[in-house]
Amino acid sequence: MSTDFIEALNELERERGISKEVLFEAIEAALISSYKRNFNTAQNVRVDMNRNTGVIKVYARKLVAEEVLDERTEISLENAREINPHLQIDDIAEIEVTPRDFGRIAAQTAKQVVTQRIREAERGLIYNAFVDKTEDIVTGTVQRMDTRNLYVDLGKIEAALPLTELMPGEKFAHNERIKGYITKVENTTKGPQIILSRTHPGLLKRLFELEVPEIFDGVVEIKSVAREAGFRSKIAVYSRNPEVDPVGSCVGPKGVRVQTIVGELRGEKIDIVNYSDSVAEYVANALSPSKVLEVEVFEAEKMARVIVPDYQLSLAIGIKGQNARLAAKLTGWKIDIKSETQAEEEFGRERTYDGELPQDSVSFD
């Protein structure tokens, strides 16, 4: 080894943050294996690499014994004291056994070790950079697709977007830019693995956080998100400042903010509703755009019975129950929707309830 090699290690430490001492120790450990493999020996050896000059020496380590039974691992006290007069029985004597042509083997081994450590360090840096971005949005370009995943180039690494995490009907062309929500970052034997999603509710939440300054500043808070990706979503928002309209902030001037998000989600409909500490009010808001006449809350069952005008029943339930289903996900409450006529027939014109759940009711959870 030369001083140029030592300087190269110094530069690696400065530029990439790879500890020079860690590299020295890794090279020495690898050289022990190389020595035993190339010189067909089973003896116990130690490799020492000078930290300043790069000179490498190999030492056989032998036990000082009264009676030598195996010359490969033991040495007599008399011979040991020729090396070091202070050695005693059961001490370890070290004898230099550096082969003449060991420099070539050492150079090859050191190069392999350093290359491997650089690769590991780069993987570590990439992992650390992306593990902090879990539950965040990244932008990349589509590279390829197989039967299971769409692969997205994020610059230093390729992320996998499972086809099951694409919104219904979504198709992307090669080199097309795409936004994805990081759901998982794993450090595998093959390097960091990043999993993306475009159906996760977190994608919608982060898009609003990035698009709406009031959310970014903490004035408006997103309380809950319910999403059926590609079709419809509901988001509940709350303002810490009574003078700031949380729904208006998310919609933006002439709807520009929400339309930007709708465009990114390929036309997905988004209902933005006011959050309320009052369950009844919150449930009524969550059923937007339907008009609600009355909400009765059953705390024990965590269920809300909602009365809507007859002509609003279909709107409140939604296509295939979607509106009611999303409202239930948003609020965390089961919702039983009745038209005004149904309520009068089942519970009487004045709608006085006894707290019992009607057996023939339809609830969504």
C-alpha cells in the first residue's frame, strides 16, 4: 500500500463521512481471510496496516507452551523469548509471516473492501434521507412497469409504486412525472426499498398541507380524511382563528387551491367540511352536500341517526352508499339515515326516540 491510498481514505472520510478507522479495521479483517485462503493456512494470524504509511504486515499468533503439540498454533518458551524476552507460558507470541507477494493480494482486497463500504455508506445515506420522508410526497419520473409495480426514478434511487396503489383508470407513460406518497422505507440487503401510493388518504392530506398556506402555518388544521381514491373524498378542517374560514381557505380564491388538488388526483371529487366538537353537528357537516334536518346521537352504540328531507335521501346516501360511507369514515361514527317520511312512520310525527336502535334501519360504518 502507498501513501496515496492513505490519502484516498482521508478524502473518503472528508467527503462521504466514512470513518477511516472503520475502513482500516475492515481491510485488516478482510486481509486475514485472504491470507488464509491464498496461503492455505489455518494458523491464527493478525494483520496490521500502518495508519500513516499503508505498510501491511502479517503476524502469526502462537500460544507459548511448555510442550509444543502443534507448531502451527504453539511455540516453545525458548523460541518465544528470542522474539520477546518478556514472554511467559500461556502468553501469545507474534511472529511476522508477511509473504513476499502479499502486496498484490492486499491491494485487491483493500479495493474490494473500500468499494463495498462506499456502496454501503451510499445506501445508508439514501435510507436516512428517505426514512425521514415517510408519510410525505415525492415527485419522480416513471421508468418502467412489470406485472406488480410501477417503478419511479427519484434521483438517487428507484421507488416501487404497486399497481394496486394506483387510482382506478390511472395510466402513466415512460418518463412522465408523477407524485407519490411514501408509505414505507425499508433497509434491505439489496439496499433501501421505498414504497409509494397514490390511493392513501395521506396523499390528499399532504397535498392540502402543501397547497394551503393556512394549513402550513398551523392556523387551519386537518382533523380527518376519508377517501375512496379516484372517486370521492371528504376532509374535515378546523380553524384555530375564529376570523379564518377553514373551508374557504382550502377552497381558495375562485376555487383555485382545491382545483389544483383535484387536477393532481385526476378529477377526484373532494368535499371540504367544517369539523365540530359536537358530534351531531359534525355528522351533519360530514354528509355534505346533503341537507340534514335532525341528528340524534346514541353514545353507547357510537351511532348517529340522521333525518333528511325526502328529496335529499338519495343525495345523503350517495351512489352505492358512498356519501354515507365516507361520512362514517370521516367522523368515526355509524350513521343511520332516514328520510322525513320514514322517520314519521317509524317513530311518530314528533320523532321522539326511546334510544333503541330500530331493527330495520340501515347503518353505514
